[in-house]
Amino acid sequence: MIAFADVNYFEPWWIQIVKALLIFLVIFGVLPLLTVYERKLLGRFQHRYGPNRVGPYGLMQPLAEIVKFARKEAFRPTGSVGFLFRLAPAISILTAVGGLALIPWGNVQNILGTRIGLYGIDVSIGPLYVFALGGISFYGILLGGWASGSKYSFLGSMRAAAQLISYEVSQGLALVGVLITAQTLSLTGIVNAQRGMWYFIPQIVGFLIFMVASFAETNRAPFDLVEADAELVGGYFTEYGGTGFVAYLFAEYVNMMVVSAMAATLFLGGWLLPFGIHPPGWVDPFVVLAKMMLFMTLFIWIRATLPRLRYDQLMSFGWKVLLPLATLNLLVTAIIVVH
Amino acid sequence: MSVVMFFLAAGAAIIGAIGVVTLRNPLYSVLALVCHLVALAALFLLLRAEFVAAAQVVVYAGAVMVLYVFVVAYVGGGEEVSAGSTLRILGPLFALALAVELFIALLGSALSGIHRYGAPYKLGFGTPEQIGRLFLTDYLFPFEVASLLLLVAAIGAVVLARRRRGLEEGALELKDLLAMPRPAYTGTIAEGVGVRRVREQLEQAHGGVTEVVPAGAPGSEEQS
Amino acid sequence: MNAHPYAMSFLLATAHIHGPHISWAELSPIAVLGVGALVVLLVGLASSQMVRARLVPTLTLVAIAGAIGTEIWRFSHAPQTIVAGALRIDDLALIADLVCAVAAVAAVLLAWRARAPREAGQGEFHSLMLFSLMGMAVLVSAQDLITLFLGLELLSIPLYVLCAAEYRREGSLEAGLKYLIIGSVGSATLVYGLALIYGATGQTGFGAVAHVLASQSGGGLLGDPLLLTGIALVIVGFAFKASVAPFHQWTPDVYEGAPTAITAFMATATKAAAIAVFLRFFDFTLTAEHVNWAPALAALASVTIIVGNVGALGQSSLKRLLGYSGVAQAGYMLTGLVVGTRLGVSATMFYVVAYLLMNLGAFAVIVHQERVSGSDRMAALSGLGRRSPLLAWSLTIAMLALAGIPGTIGFIGKVQLIHSLVNGGYGWLAIVLVVGAMISLGYYLRVVAAIWMTPADARGVAVAGAGPLAGAPVAAFPPIAGGSPEADLQASAGGGALGVERLTGDPELLLVAGVFGALCIVFGVIPGPVFEFVAHAGAALVGLR
């Protein structure tokens, strides 16, 4: 912690703990609602209602499910490797939660005489931090699949490894275009640099590549071959039930939120509002949340609309289309910025 | 706090490194290496080399080691070939000598500086900006050569791994297609570690090495 | 921008950065190779088979010729350190560059009709070779620890792939894999050593390291275990690349398995580059530490000479034999480095040039031999004198020169080395060298005997009567000596094929064999031009006696 702490050294140490708790609680309060939101929306897309029995409009559904999952028997397959089997979902959820720290919810504010940055941390390496966490989160999936001792899980995790590596490259390159334009890696710096124009206009190609790669990185449809239920039962978490399963499920949703927040920060101007509207500082987090919800809706919409890709299509699209495109985007951006 | 972090990370790094060489299951070895690399990244972070730490995790833990896991999980560990008798004694001896030498060199220098403060921290140290600046000024040439090196590695991977549709001109001769592995217990390394005697014994006992270890079987190269 | 603590560094970053001055004239030998490699790679994508099979090798030759041209152009100019101290283009570097480039020309010619480039893809094969050559150029010019390491990797990684270029042949794959693994160990050792040297001196530039060492001599760093360990590891790392015993064990196997054109390239060019960087690193950067590293290197050199020469005695495969011979020759070259004088540097570079001339002719004959009889067994040489006198003479001259028979360049080279050794106070090493050369007669002359003395139908006799160490068990179980069973198969099945051999070889092989065979004799008789040529190398390293 000490290594990060010096980055926003102007805050007392306890503020950081409060901020960490606050972000964690808010996200994990929103998360169950998000699952209901997805199911309701999917229902509407498919011309049905979705969950509507538990509580008003079915809003209590996640509570019921959490209770159900928590009370499941904790079993594991005979062929599984015990400690890795338990460790893997923990890695997944931990790295996913770690990413939350980076989301810039707002600028530095003056609250009760202390200057507080409305973000977990603002590191000088910015988005690389998310990539680093993403790198470790591979192991959650890989080990989960391998330690299950089941071929479906294993195939799912192998697909995940190949897919994540392939699309991480394009995602990173797409993001470099933004970094070059903003000339900083600090996420608050990037948002501040978008005061004139949000980057999804000059960086439209990068934005599209980033979004497509993000779908692949979070294993969402149409890139959800990792958990293709028709072929692999459930992919890497086939053998998981109860809390392990919930950990994977929540990790996926937290990853979606982080990616949405990154997209909002990098391309949609973070907490900024268009048309020169300057609301008071406390509005900023809600702006960011609204933009995130926009992307979450997009995630769900795409899931309801597009069929799953074939594996070779996925690979050739990643390497033969996205990667050259991202490289070209980077090259053009660099040339324009320099001149 | 930083001291606690240091000892945690340093301990994890050492345990990971020991795990890599001592664990018998190759997948656990790889995981131990991942643990080691992540701990190293934490140490870099303590040195305020944030970019290096991130690069370490992204590149090594996140990409290279994932491929290792990929391969090891797919291929699995083959049966281990035990080293020849000479090698079994000499190997650890040499390793021990090297370890002692390195310990003297590293600890000798490191311990002499233990009561001092390290180099002063300059604003901007270890940030991507500073590293990028070095790449474009002092280390411009190595940077460019490194990019060519990566290109070469990519070409090499393609050359070795691409699907072959046969030669352009002329069909392959039959002898080229036949697998003709080197028989077991031959080759320079085998010569070097004195397998000749083993071979002779095997020949007297079984009338030939190839009957003991079928050529082409895993480990039939001069691992001996 | 808010009052962010990193605002300062952002501002710094957006400020204009002035790149280092790049002196293109000095950089041209390296730049030509890099551009050539990229062009060749792109042209290799052409769909026309004609373009790939003919234009690509031609373009490769053009690129190498361009590099040779620029190297000659820059030759004997004042040495210059360019691109922010990364490289130093001086005559030592240029001589090594020229040697490597000539080796590359020969390798391209030897590969002209070979299977390896067709199997790996013409564009890829040749561009990898050019990249490797560029790596050598970077390596020998390196003036910075980081450039040194990158040059070494740029040299090695293409070679790992090229060794395995004949992908379907198991020997080739084995060679590639073995070279990759052992080469990586060598690189890792080297980079560890470089890191320790950096740790001890706090500098990466050669000049700066040398300055730190020189200013602290008489105590200080000289006894620093960090520095000494670093030097030891660097020696080991270089020794892997130059195949110096006891780090030579990959050499015969890799030489035997790799496509022969690549073997020729590796044997000559890699060795030249490795020896040149050895020279620069030890006789320039670490020259203040001479007392510390010279005994170690002297011991390594003598071990190498003995191991290489004794190892070669029992070999029946020509490529393996040349592999072991290369180990021994690396030992000879090291001796000139040990003395740490200008004379020693010149003698070493003379021997590098001589080694190039002696080996390329021999490899051309081996390529011919493999195409005709399908194997590189020494026994298959019988009757070569009648079938193809030019090749037979070329191989004979090469072998005699390698052995150091008077009248050849090998003799002059050895005399030069001995002269520098005696001058530098390493008389005992000179004796080791002479003893090694005497042992080497045992196998070089066997090759000559196989060419001229054995009738075509008595090949078995040649194997049985091989060398003093090759007793009855070796003859009974040829694989012991490392010969592969395919060679045996060929040797037994090739009896009928001998009758339909072509009488002469492919023209490019004859050219390579003829030219280098002739040069061995010409420079053996009139060594003056080579002396003048390599004298520049000695003068390039400042601070030597």
C-alpha cells in the first residue's frame, strides 16, 4: 500500500481506507441489481418478462439467489486439485475488485477542509494497472479449469487463455491511441484532457476496437466461447457450485463494470458533461455511473442480439483484423499528434 | 509498512524461486514462477519503479507465463529422465559452487550497504514518461534493435509453426520423411557426461541400447 | 490540469525531446543489413515461384554486398562512437563485419539449391540470415552492455530458427532445439554477468566501465567479488557462443544437425563475431582487470584446445569433425586474446580471417558430398580425388591449413599467435597450442587420406582404421562416435548409388570451394595484405600495449 500511497500523498491514510470501503460497498450494492437488470433486459429483448416474482418487480431476486448459493453444499470433483480449486475463484474475484480502485469517479474535491480525490488511486501507470490485474486474473480462470479435473472445464480455460491473450494486445494498442492524444497515463489527467472534445470522436477507431476487445476480455457474448454452454456445459466453472460459482459470476460482472468505467473514462470524458455544463462536484460520480450503465446496457444488448462466434473466427478476427487495425490506428494517431 | 511489504515480497520471491526448481509437477513449478514474478513486481513497486512493475506483471505473469501454463497443462509433464551417474554427482556440485560464488558476490555487496539509505527519489522516477524518454534518447539504438529482435522472433515462430503444404519444387524423398532419431545415449552431451560406459554395459546385457529405450520414445535423446 | 503531483512529470514529458545525433554514414553497415532483411522478407511474400527462388537469394547477396561496400568505405576512418554511445564503429568492428559478411555470402551460395530455404520459405530463410548478420554487426560494434546483449540475441535467435529450418528432418529439429536451450543458458549467464558488472561499476557504457575500473585500480573494485563474479559469468556467456570448452558440448551436435549452409555460417561468422566481442570486451572494457581474467581465459583456452582436438579424433561425420575442430580453433583464437596486447589482438583477428578462409572451402565440399551421397561420412569421401579434383584439392588444402601445414594461411596464423604468446609472457600456452596442433594432425590427415588414399570400394576399411582412439568398439557401434544411423543407412545403401554420381558439383559450390581453397594458399604464401588488414584491429583498441 505504501507504494501506492505516495501517489496521492495529500490525503490522510484513513481517507484511503474509507474510500476503499465506500467503493467496495457501493459496487457490491449495485452488483446484484445489475444481475436483475441484465435478466430483465434480456427478457424484454426476448419478448418475455424476466424475473418478477420476488419483491417488487422481481428486485429481490438476487437476495433469494445469494441465500440459495450460500447454502449449497461445498463439494468438489474427485479428480480436482483441492487447494487450487478453492484458490482459483478467489484470484478471479480479487483481481476484479482490484480494478475498481482505478475508476476515477470525479476530480479532486474539497470536502470539509481536506482535499480528497474521488478515486481509489491515481497511479502514474494508469491503465497498465488494469492490464496487470487482468494478467493475473487469467490464472483464476486457467487454474479453475485445470484444477477441476474435468475436460470441459479444462477446454474452457484453455480457450480463455488463448482468447484473453489475443485480445489483450488489440485492447492495449487501441488504448495507446488515447494515451498519445492525452499525453498522460494518469486517468484523471486523461479525463481532464478531454475537456475540449471527448476522445471517442477523434479516436473512434480506437474506441470501437477497445469495445470489441473488451467484450472478448470479459468473456461476454459474442465472444463467450469460454463458457459456451452448448459445447462445454459451462466452461471453466462447470464444476463449481455455491460460493465458488458466485465468485466467478461476480468477478465477471465486476470486470464488466471496470471495463465500462475504463471506456467511459478513456473515451466518453469520465465525469465531464457535454455542452459546457459544470455541475457541482458531488454530481461527478453519478455522471460516471450513468455512463457506465450505458456501457452495461450495451453489453446486455449485444448479448441478446449477436450469436456466438466460432473459435477459428474468433482467433482470425482478433489477429487478422483487430490487431492490424489497432496498429494502424496507433500509427495514424502518432503521426497526427506529432505534426 | 514498507519494511513489512519488503519482507513479504522478498519471502514470496525466494519461496517461489525455490519452488520452481524443487516442485516436481511442472504446472506447480510454473505457478511458483508466477508467484516469484509477482513478488518481484511488488519489490519493483517498493523501489518506485512503477512502470517496470506493471510491465513485469503484464508481460511475464500475464503473457509469458500464461503460455507456459497453456503448454504445460496441454502437454503435461513427460516422464522424468534421471541423469547419468556422473552428472548426478557433478551437477549439484557445480550448482553448489556457483551458488556459493553468487552468494559471496551478491551478499557481500548487499550487506555492506544495509545500514545506508538507498539512492534518493527523484520526482518522476520510474514513471512511463521517464522510461519513454530514455528509450528515445540514451537507449534509442537498443530500443530499435529490440524491436527488430521481436520481429525476428515472430518470423521464427511462423517459420517453425506454420502449416506446411509441402515443398514447392519436387516431392520429398522418402528418406526425408522417415523419422530417423538419434539413438539413445549418443551425442556430445552424452559423450561429455560419460554415458559410453553405460552404453557398453547395456550392450553386453541386452545386445544394444535401442532395445532398452525404443528410438523415438520420449526422452530417448541423449538426456540419459 | 489540477495540482497533481505528477503534473510536473507530465509537463516534462510533453516538452520536446531531442533524440541523439545519428551519424548515418557510420551506421550504414548495420542499416543496410536491416533494410535488406526487411526488403527480402517482403519480396519473399511474392507469389511467383521464380521471384522467390531466384530473386530473394540475389537480393540477399545484393544486401550483403552493400554492407561489404559500406564497410570498406568506412574502413580505416577515425573510430567513432555513435547513437548516444551505443555503437563504436572502428576497424576491429569493420574487420569482423567483413569476415561475417563474407561468410554470409558463402552461406547464401551454399544454400542456393539446398532444401532448407525451400522448406523454411525463401524470404524467411534469407531475411533471418540477414538479421543474424546484422546482429553480428551490432555485437562487434557494441559499446554498451545493453547493445552488447541485444546484438548477441539478434545474432542468436535467427540462428536457432535456421538450425531447425529443415523442419522435417529430426536431426535439424534436434539441432535447433539444442541450440535454443543451450544458447539461452549462455545468454542468461551473460546477461547476469553484465548485470553484476553494471552493479559493480554503475555504468553501462564500455568506455565508462573502463574508466571506472581504471580510476579505481590498486584496490577498490579490483577485489570486488561482485565485479569478479560478473566477469566470470560474462566469460561463461561468451564461451557458450564461441563454443569454448567446457561450454562447447552443443557444438558438434548442432553443427551436425543443422542444414550445412547454416553450419558453415555459424561456424565461421558466429565465431568471428564472438571472438571480436571477446576482444573488445576484455581487451578494452576490462583491460584494467587483465590480471584477474587472463589466467582464467588462459586455462579455458588450453582446456579448449585439448578437448576440441581430442574430441575430433574419433569422429566419422565430417560436420561433427569440423565442429570439434572449431572448438579447438576457438581455443587457438582465445590465446591471442589472453595476452592482452596489440600484437595479440592482431594475431587473433588474423586467425579469425584464416579460420574463415579455411572452413568455407571445406563446408562447400561437405555440401557437395551431401548432395551426391546423402551423407557427410568421412568414408563417403573415398575417390573424391578422382571424381572431382577441384573439390578434393579444396578440401585437402582446407584440412592442411586447419592443421597448420607450412605454406597455408593456417600456418601463418598459428605462428602469429605463438609469436604474440611468447611476446606476452605466455610461453606455456604456446606449447599447449603446438601440442594441440600436433594432435589435430591425427584427424585432419585422416580426411586427406580418405580423399586420396582409399579406393572407392573399400570404404569400410577407412572407418575401421580411423584414428588412434577409434578402436574396435567404435567401429562396431558407429553411433558411439556420434554418427547417426541415417548415415549408416546411407553408407550401406549408397554402394550402388556411387556409380551414378555426378562428376562435378554445382557451379556455386565449385566457386566457393575453389575461391576459398585458393585464398588459403595465396595468403599462406603472401600473408602481407592480411597482416596490414588486421593490424588495424589492434590499433582500434585504445589502451593496449
